[in-house]
Amino acid sequence: MLSELADIMKSDKIAQKDFLVVDVRDDDFEGGNIKGCLNKPSRNFLTSVDALVKDTKDVPLVIFHCALSQVRGPKAARIYEETRQNLQEEGEAPYEVAVLREGFTQFQYKFKDDPTLVENWDKETWENASQWS
């Protein structure tokens, strides 16, 4: 999914219209992010998911991730999908909810030097990244 997301971002698709990347990292959001992503920290995701669903009802692809996409990202994707199904109105366009496998940790490792894919990247933060393991 890492390369697939990079391809989508470099295509003629428009972020937050044709696709949306939702980053649910909390304090570990510092040090870099996928360009154009929306940060919705996991610690208050439940209180903001209804608004997120309403704001993204026309977005056909919503991709969630956290640092490793093992817990927070998949959980937020599941909550989002359940909420979107519950709030879906008749006749709404089809959509897909996905999880960025291996999360931002691998995305930044692979694409940190590409400013069209990663922004706000900080070398010092990632040198000290073992604190999040």
C-alpha cells in the first residue's frame, strides 16, 4: 500500500477530494507527516468521528494510518467505516476505507526525501524514534 499511496498522490487525483489520508497519531505526529493528511489524534477520535464522516461523505477513498498501523490506524478505520455506514444516506456514492500497511514509519523511511509525499520531516525526531517502540 505504500507505493500505491505514493502513486495516487503523484497522479491527477486531488487530496481531500478524490482521496483522504487520515493520520491518527497522537504526540508522535511530530517529526513529519504524509503531505496533505488530516491529523485526527486517536485519543479523541471517538468524539470527532461523526464530524469526520460528514465532512468526507463525498470522498471515495479514505486511508487511515498511525505509526505502524497495527492498532490505532486499523481501529480508527473500523470505527470510521461503521459510523459512515450508520450515517450513510440513500444514494450516496460508493467508497472505500483502507489502512496504510506498515504506517507512517515505513512511509517516511521510503519517501522522506520526496517533498511531494512527506512534509515537516525532522531527522532528529526519527533518530530518536526508538522511544515509540
